[in-house]
Amino acid sequence: MSIREERKQQSRQAIIDAVLQLSASGRAFSSISLREISRQIGLVPTAFYRHFQDMDALALDLVDQVALHIKGILHQLGQGYLYQPDAQTETALTLFFKSVDQRPHQWIFLIAERWGGSTVLRQAIAREIDFLIEDLANDLQRVESVQHFQHAEDLHVLANILINLSLNWAMNWISLGQQFEAEKLQQQQQHFIQQSITQVHLLFRGICHWQRPQPI
């Protein structure tokens, strides 16, 4: 990659990072202006169009990048508590929450804008979450604890539950960091991890005994 291309990529990423920072501060994407983004990163407004056709194009690029990151994290989490739920749940969840701490802005953006004011964003995020659910449902077919499932629809329902549970965990974990400090935060986080472990174990105990009700 040439120096010019590298600088262009850095400038493009700076725009994306600026929106994520504004989102993390509580701003809805629909309330963020092109001029505000440009001012925050020291870019003339017209330079924005070298990277994105308009704000909708920026929104779609943001969703793609954030969804790719979250997909990787959820895949790692799945390796732990789906394939060895009893032995690896605490380790997998601890790693999951550490990954949320490393890049919280991505999670905040996806979760906040999932029900936000931008139609383009809502539709794009819904599409990406559907992809996450579909991928997980396919992975679940190889999991020993669900081999007794006889309907693909049941796997899809389970994947939906797990994806939404993961998003809920991430947002609650981030909220703890905003509410508590130092020693109190550590206590609250450990309590939350234990609660999450209990949720996983309860869920998978039920899965082991699942039988689809007979139609009336």
C-alpha cells in the first residue's frame, strides 16, 4: 500500500472512530452531522466525500465493521460455552467481557442504533444480527448437547436467544463501568459474571431435556 493510500485509509478510519466516540457519549447517529465529524477530526467537510458518498454510506460501512468485530468475539465465546459449557463457561465469559472492555464503542453503537432513529441503520443492523443468528444456528448443529433437536427451527430459536443474551451481557457490562469505580466495580463485575454463568447453565440444563411439544 502506498503512503497516499495508507493516509486515505487512516482518514477514513478516523471518520468511523469519531462517530463511534460520539455514539459512546450518548449521541444518536441521526443527530450527528457531517460538519461535526469533520470538525472533531480536523478534516474539511468536503474531504468527507472522498471516503463516503453520504451519511447513509458511512452508516452502512460502520455497521459492516462493527458487525465483523462482534462476529469474531461471539465466535470465540461460542467455542467456550457451547462446546464445553460446564468446564469452560467462566473462562469464556471472562474473555468475552475483557473483549467488550477493549472496544466498548462498537457494542454501544450496534446496540443503541438497533432501535435508533435511522431507518438505514436499523435495517442494516437487523440484517447483520440475522446473519449472526444464522451462523450460530449452523454451528449449533455440531454441538453434542443439541443433537436430539429434530427441527432446524428450534436451533434457530436457540441461536436467537444466545445472540440477544450476548448483546444484553455486553451492554450491562459496559453500564457497570459507567456506574461504579475501583473496588466496588470489581465486586459488581464478579457478581455479574456469576449471574451470567448461572444463566448459561440454566439454559443448557433446559436444552438437554428439550422436546418439541406435539401440535394440538
